[in-house]
Amino acid sequence: MSDTVQQVKDRLSIVEVVGGYVKLERAGQNMRARCPFHNERSPSFMVSPERGSYHCFGCGVGGDIFTFVQAIEGLDFKGALKVLADRAGVPIEFGNWRSDKSEDEQRDRLFALMEAAALWYTTQLSPEARAYLTGRGMTEETITAFRIGWAGSGWDDLARHLREKKFSDKEMIDAGLAKKNERGGVTDKFRNRIMFPLADSAGRIIAFSGRIFGADASPEAPKYLNSPETALFHKSRVLYGFDKAKIPMRKLNCAVLVEGQVDLVMSHQAGWGNTVAVSGTAFTEEHAALIKRMTENLVIALDADEAGIKAAGRAARAALQMGLQVKVAQLPTGSDPADIILKMGPEMWRAAIRGAKDIVTFLLDVLHEKLPQQDRFRRGVETIVLPFVQDVQSPIAREQYVREIAERLGVSPDAVLGSLQKIPQAPPPAPATAEHVARKESSRIGQLIGILLWQESLSKPHIDTSALRAELEDMRESNTVLAGISPSERERFVFEAERVFGSERSPVEDVQVMLATVRRDSLSAELVATTEALRRAEAAGEQAEAERLLEHSRVLTTRIAKLLETR
């Protein structure tokens, strides 16, 4: 395991990995960007090519290529290792490695169980189910690529297969593939359904979505049945097809959102590999955050019925609140993406995506069509459109929308702004918590600590780090910080020192000046305390103590004067 990790680090630089998700720009010896983990206008996310690490001064996150991929793609360490090893062309060799945490071992078992289930479902795909899929326009290559399978009418066919693979009933229940029955055994959760596996961003199967199909299917059963929430699957954080769409999203700088599994599969087959879909839940801010890590542009292409339009509106608001630029593809009434591709051809689907309208323009057009009377149109704009404008994060884009609405209504932009200001603004997403150093990071002592840690991280430091560390350890305040500093705090200190002092010249002179200033400030504080004690001793008539304090004051004054002379 350790060899695999090191090989990946040797082949992939931090700049190459992080730069695949965010736009980096040069900042002295480092690179910087706007943080992908919280909303910010000014870049405070720093990347060090030399140390292979990153740190955000806004939210406090930091680490290496593995922690970055874990955070940005919502994976555990093994998932991040798989993503990076595949990218680096390094074969993963776990050997006899075992996690020290039983929880991690249980997750590994669940991943293995889900993979075994996915393989079994694909082998069970019946001729009737295959005919249905090809009738919807899917090719054999697409069916294989998306690993579409079939759950038959048997009550425990999958359970018996998984037991043969040495998985327990409890593990099947924990994975959401079985449920207890009254006889004390388990029953398969999915029966008479075409099975679409859902994967995490590393491509590991974590859940299933089953579409009802077959002569034995109950007419009262729901059309789609999705896996319940499990240790692997959290539906508000997972988008169907994301594992296949993430690279096309970055390449095309756009994501397309559809509603159903068949819609997604057909969109990918039609050439739009940047398509994702929600599965078993509404589109959430967490989904929007997932997309934003790949692109800031989203095209919503949900069904063209009343329910689809309402769902598009909810999705658009969640996306706008996360800072995405949102457009809506206007589909023919009564059609979904899969129908368009099958009946009208991929070119019609391509035209719908490319002709997508900005969300505000789309809403204005729909309202104008349904509410041609000016008074009703105005009320519709105030109650329906303006909340979307309020969600827009860009002040420039918001102003453009205000002008467009004013032109449509025949009023002044100030009138629109007046109505807009009455609409409560959605609270911004909470930034990630971070370990902030409450001590004097911005003080000279904090800067000296940063310089020390920065220089100690270099193969050839420019200063005598041993001498500086000894000096700082003699200072009670700095020694307390040094003794309890955490890895994330260390990165924060190092990046800040590197940013401020990482110029072409050596920081030796800066260190000497700051040390002299810190010594002077310390002596000055001691002099103030001594003077106050002297005043109290004289008032109390303690002559011997007063003489001792007076002499100490003279010594302190002399030392301060010498330090001032050497500035």
C-alpha cells in the first residue's frame, strides 16, 4: 500500500491534480485559486509545488493530493487512491494491508458486496428486459457500459447468490439489498426490476435504482425503487452518472442535469457525456456543490410537464445559491430527453441543449406566454422571478437581470430593485470549520514561527533553523504555540510565511529585525510591570524592595536602549 501511494505521489504533482479542478495562478513560489470548498471572491487557496500540499486561509482546509481528492469528490482514502492511481497509471497493490479501523473494513466488505450484486444483476438481464432497453434506443455497448441488469421475480435469488460469496444477511441488509422477513431470513429488496447501478466518483457501486418491469410485477409497485440510505449511499450527495461525467464536465465546462436513468443513459449515448441525474431525491445544494467542483455552468433539462418545470425551478434555486450559472433547455411539451433522442434524433437533443436559455429569461418567457395580461405578468414576475434573481451570487449578473426585467415590465431598474430588496435573501452556505490559531499569528512572534516552520520544511534552509528554534523556545508565548501546533496549523503558518517572506532575498535580515523587536517589546512590557511594582513598593515604605526594583528598571532601560541603537 505504501509503495502504491508513493508511486502515485511521484507521478502526479499537486499542481497537476488541483489544477484539474480549479484554475490556478502564479503567486510567487506558490500557486493560488479561489477555494473550491467554500464561496469566496478573493483567492485564499494556496498550493505549494515544492511541498506537494495546499492550504486555504479562508476555511482552513489543507493537505496533499489524496486529501484533496477525498474532499472534492466525497471519497474515502481508498476511493481517492483508486482515482489517482488510475490517473497515474499505477496498479493498486493492497497486499496484506488492513485498516486499523473496523468501520473501514466493514465499508470494504460492503463495496465488495455491491460489486458482486452488480455483476450478478448483469448476468440475469432477461431477453424481455434487453428488448425493452433496445426499444428505448440503447445500444448493446451502452447497456454494457452502464452495467444495466435485471432483478427477477424470485424472493431471495440475490441473497442466495451473495451467501455463496460468503456475505452475511446483515451485510446484505446494511447494503440495502435485502430486508428481514417474518421467517427470520431475508428477502431481496429488488424484484421484477431493470437495475441501474449508482457509483461514487471513483466508479465503485454504492446503490441501485430499479425500474419496474415484467409480467410478474405488481401494478401497485412504484415505477422506480431506489436503495435506502446506507453507509455507502447518501442520496443528497450522489448524482447518477457523475463518475462518468466528471471529466467531460471539466472538458466542456458545463454540466447537463436530467431527471431519470434512461434520460441520462441516452444523453450519454447521444454524445453528451457531461450529463448527470438525481436519483430518489430533489436536487440539493450538496448536488450543486458537487457540480461546481467541476464546472460553474449548469443546463437543466427536466421533463417538459408541469412537475418537470417545478422541479427545474427548485433545482435552479439550489444551483444559483451555490454560485452556478444556470440555463434551462426548453423541451417540447410532454417530452423527456430520452423520447427526444429516440423519436426526433440526437440532433434535436443537441439543439435543445445548445439553445438553453438563461434561467431568468426562461421564466420571463414562460410567464409572458401564460400571463399575457400586463398586471398578472407583473405580479408573476414579483412572486416567481425575483426570488431567483435574489439567489444570484454575482452582483454584475444580478444587475443585468434587473435591467432585463425592467425592460420587460416597462419600468425603471430602481423600481425592480425596490421590489427585489423586499425579498429575503437565502443564507449563504456555511463555510467549512477550521482550526484557527487564537494566538498571535499576525504578530511578529507568529511570523517568526511561520518562518521557522517554513525554513525547516526546505531541503536547504536560508537561515540557522536550530538557532531560531532555540530562541523561540526561550519565549514562553511562542514555545506554547510550538508545543501544541497541529498539522493544519503548521501548513497555515508555513504558507503565510512563504507568502510574505518568500521573495528572492534571504529572510535572514527579517528574522534579525523581528527578533530584536520582539526582545524590545518583551523588555518594554517587563519595564512597565517593574515601574508599577516600584510605585507600589515606595507607597508601602518598602525601601529595600524599592531600591532593588529601581536598579532592575535601570538595567531594563539600558538593554532597551542598546536594542534601539542596533536597529
